[in-house]
Amino acid sequence: MATGVKSRVKLPKTAAAGEVITIKTLITHRMESGQRRDDAGAVIPRSIIHRFTCAFEGQPVVDVQVHPGVSTNPFFAFRARVSHSGVFSFAWYDDDGAVYTDSKAIAVA
């Protein structure tokens, strides 16, 4: 990850088959809209996370298009039904072309 960008993901380590779980994610990012000016009056370039995705074992769970109105350090919370053990994969896409990733496993009994 680029300097200063850090992701955090929270989900249960275990679940029952068919259980609906809550997943919470946060990424540290300044989310500059491109509409503000610095002290010298120059426009501060846009720099946002413009897309967030989550997949479970390669199958899409969520795909969010993000716009400049989203605040600093975007937080996403959503629910997913799990039927078997596996790994959730998360990706945040930055305007500068960087892709920040994280993953978390869940065991289903």
C-alpha cells in the first residue's frame, strides 16, 4: 500500500452455514474532491478512491462506484450470507491507478 493508506476489515472468524454476517471496512485516504484550493489559490487535484469491491472465493459480493462527495477515510458496512468456508477479498481503486487490497478468511461449520 502507498504511504499513509491503510485498510481495516472486520468480519467474524467463524459462522454457521447460511448465516448472514456483517462486514465492515475502512481505508485511510484523504479523498480530495478536486474542488478545493490551497493557500496559494491553486486547485488541489482530485484524489479519491473511486471504486470498492468485495468478492467471496472469486464471486462478487459488492461493487461500489464512489464519487467525490464521499468523506475522508471511506467506511463501508454490508451484509453477506456465507454457505461455506472461504476468503473474502477486498479492493479499493484509487484515481492514481493504485489498487489497495486486503483479504480475510472465514470458517463455516
